[in-house]
Amino acid sequence: MNGHYEIGDVVLNNWKLVRLIGEGSYGKVFEAQREDYGLTYRSAIKIITIPKSQSEITSVRAEGMDDASVTAYFQSFVERIAKEFALMAQLKGTANIVGYMDHDTIRHEDQLGWDIIIRMELLTPLLNHTIEHGLRHDDVIKLGIDMCKALELCRKQSIIHRDIKPENIFLSELGDYKLGDFGIARTMEETSGATIAGTYKYMAPEIYKEQPYNFTVDMYSLGVVLYQMLNRGRTPFLPPYPTPIRHSDQNNAIARRMSGEPIPAPLDADEALAAVVLKACAYRPEDRYASPTEMREALEALPRTDTDSERDAFVDETVSAALRGSSGGSGRPFRTGEFSPPQPQGADAPAAGGDDALGATVGLYGARPASDMAPPPGDGTVCDPRLSTPQPYAPEPGASYGGAPAQNGSFAGAAGQPYPPMQNGSFAGAAGQPYPPMQNGSFAG
């Protein structure tokens, strides 16, 4: 299509472009869908056109190049991007690297140029997420941990990314942060003739000064990203928020950082987290963390500050979003056994109940084992035959639903036996009648 792609176009074996996600210096990223046997699959499609415009060809010709030289010149960019595919393939299937699916390179038929079409997993850009939801203290710690895990994998493959910045970080539906865009990453064997690449705002001083460098440049850039998230969106030495930023402020901030001036602590970080961030972006490479593993362990050792009430509020909102059908939720009713009361199993417990927002919320606390769930009777109700008469739930201090929960985390009546939920999510007694909630929020017969 000679670089012209629009919503509704079909690429890569029946993938239909349905939404423009964003645009960059080389091309565009679309959301794409494919129908197969009644199921809808979703991916991100990145389309890169080289050269970007006819004016680029004209500019190169003006330098005295003939047709063969012009073709070779732009062909080198295609080959450079092909290296990105090789890097992504090496890291395919890892939790904290953007998933690469497949690609195709299409040469233009009637003019000089190529379209490079890459299919990747569909994710939320970090900046979009932070603008809409913000990042809490613990979110920033997790961001750092996940990026360190990504850098550990890169190091195993002798890869230096060299362009870590918020625009190249994404968030999955399961809450994992992922590193993408390896277009200017280079292997260790290729660093003998260093060239300036990356974004100046996050660049390590030794790259900026075209000096030899090693893996610590990626941890430096990550440190600056974390600093920004903890400093109200401002990188080191920029005027404090909400002072407007001028172009000269950006240049001055970069110059101060490249000169080795000590970086002040970010405004919204506690002392322990600030120490980790400042060590990551130390001016001298030998003063930084020696490896991404060392930095990850330092982040994992930090105390967490989010309270149970904050997490409960998050859970409430996520469940509400799921029931409304927003924020990725399906809007369907609860299924039997899909939700159980909060359990002290932490945010890393495996998710249950599907891959939407509601399922992710269950995963925060862990789902009740299937062995604890009594099968429903044939009439669709769920009742407990072990109790002769319905018993009200007496509220107790600190109990959200009243009554002491059974050891398996379900709701218990007077005899301490669990009431399995009905298909519609309510609870039933011996007669199979649901318990309507009382004014105090407990359940009564």
C-alpha cells in the first residue's frame, strides 16, 4: 500500500486495522483484530515506512547519490530494523519484554520504499496509564522491579537496549510492565564504535559523550524514568511542578546532569526508595548497581506503603469497572466460585475467574480452592443442608460482611460452615432461599 494504511485495511493474513494507537518517528501503531471460528483476537500492528516521504529521497539525491546509492542507503535502514526482529525473537515469550508475534517486509512496487509490518501483543503505553490512573509508591517499585527483570534477560543475550524511556514501557492487562522497542539496541560486540543514540533526557553521560559504556547505561536510564515518576513528571534539574517548562530549561537540565552535578532526591520518594533511584543514576558507572539483578534485589527489599484500605478501594473500583463493562471488564454477572473474600496471599497470587478486570481482581487475593466449593443443586440454588434453620450473620468488628469467615475464606453461618454462593452471587439457607442483605450489610435469613 506504499505507506498509506487506514482503519479497515487488512494486513498480515487477515488482521484488520481497527484503531490508531499512536504515531512515532518511523510510522504508526494500530490495534488490529482477526475473527476465527467465532472468536476475536486482538494484537498491536506496528507499520514502519522507509523512507518516510519523497522529500527524504530528494534530500539524499541532492547529496550527489545515484539511484543505486540511494537504494542502498535506505536499504541499510531496513536491515537495521530487521535486527530488531532478531532481538525480539531472542526474547520472545518472556514476561517483561513486549511479545513479538510475526512480521513482513513489503517493497513498494511503483517507487523506492519499503513497508515493515510487525505484529506484537496489545498493551497499554505507560504514559497513557499514568495520565489516566497515576502511579502510587508501590507501583513505581514494581515498575522498577519488572524493568530490572527485563534487563536481566537482555544481559543474558548480551543486549544493551540504550533507549529506556517511558514511551518504550508498556503495561499488560495482568499488571506487568514490559520493555519494548529494541530498534536502536545493540549487542556488546557492536559497541566498539559507539554512536549517540537514545533520548537525551534519559541518556547516560558516557553515551552522550561518546565514551565506552556497558550494561549500566540501561540502569541509569531506568533510574531517570523512576525519578520522573516520583518527581511529579519532572526529570532531574527541571523546574518544579507546576512551573511551565521552556526549551532552555530542558537543555540546562541535560547539561547539569551531564556535568556530574549531584542529583537531588525526587520529591515524592521516601528516603529508602530515593537512595535506590539515585544510585541507579549515579554519574560514574562504578557508583551504580553492578547488575540489574542487584538493583532488582534492592527494590524488592524496600518496605511497601500501600495500606489494606487503599488496596480494598482499588479492588472495589476494579470490580465495579468489570460489572459496568469498562476498563477491560466483560460486564457479565459473577460466576459460581469466581469471587471470594480477600485472603492474605498478596498481589502475586494466581488470578482466577477469567482474563478480564474482575478475574484480575480475584487474583489480587487468590481464589478459593475448587475443593472447597460445594456443587449447586439441580434447581440452580445453593444451600447448606447441614443447618436446620437459616441463621443470621451477626456483624463482628473488622468483618466486612459480618460473621466469622470459615478457614477456606467463604462465608460462614452460626455453625461455622461455609455457604457456597448461588449462580447469581447471593447466598441461600436450608430452604434454598437467598439471604437479603440487612441494613448493616450483613446477611440474614
